[in-house]
Amino acid sequence: MNINIEVKKFSELSLTELYDILQLRSEVFVVEQDCVYQDIDGKDAEALHVIGKKDSEIIAYTRCFRPGYYFEQASIGRVVVKMSERKHKYGHQIMDASEKAIKEHFKTSHIKLSAQQYLIKFYESHGFRTYGEGYLEDGIPHIAMIKD
């Protein structure tokens, strides 16, 4: 089953969509991963938001940045799928849609992301390769990954 994908600038998000996105991010990154950190970091206004909906519920999401904003390359971050929906492999659909959005909006296929290390194989399946040494980000092991 496919999810419905929408790509929006911050100014195009409805208040309900913004609330649901922040709720999903908090549910996974703060509660599920037991990680106290500042998810609302002031960068959402500059992001391209890739939203995956099942019926009308947001169950998958990423935010993407133009080259030079976050990294030298375009970037994908806050990759999230609602826990109860992960068995359907929606993470692959939201990543494919994110890469497509970057190509269409930013005219590049060079992408960098900061991956939680347990997801290396997932990102490798999308053509990313590890770059440099691992590091801790908010107490969770991460590694930079790049797709050329």
C-alpha cells in the first residue's frame, strides 16, 4: 500500500498539519527514543516538508534543506515513521519522495544526512554511503552519510 505524499513549504502547512508533524516528531524522537532535545529548533521555516499521509493521518515525514543551509549538500532530516506503521516499509516511500523533492526543488542529487547508526543499512539501500567517523548527537550514535 502506498501513502499519499505531499511536499510543502513551511508557509503552505496548515496549523493542523504543523501540529501533527510536531506531535509525530515528539512521539518518536523524544518519547520513544527517550531523548530530551530541542526538536523545535527554529529551522522548520527554511525547510521543505515531505509529508506521508495514510487516509488523513500523517504517519511519515522528513524535512529537506537546500544546499548550503545545513550542509554543503542538500540535506534530509527528521526522517520519521509512526511506530505502528513501520511494518509497511513507509520509510522507503518517504525517502524516495524526499530525494525526488530535492531534485525538483533544489536541482541537485547530492544529499547529506546525519543518520542514527542503527539505520545505516536502510540508508545504504537508498544509495547513501557512510562518511567520516561516528559521533554522538543528543546522546544517540550517528554517522554522516552522503549520496552523490
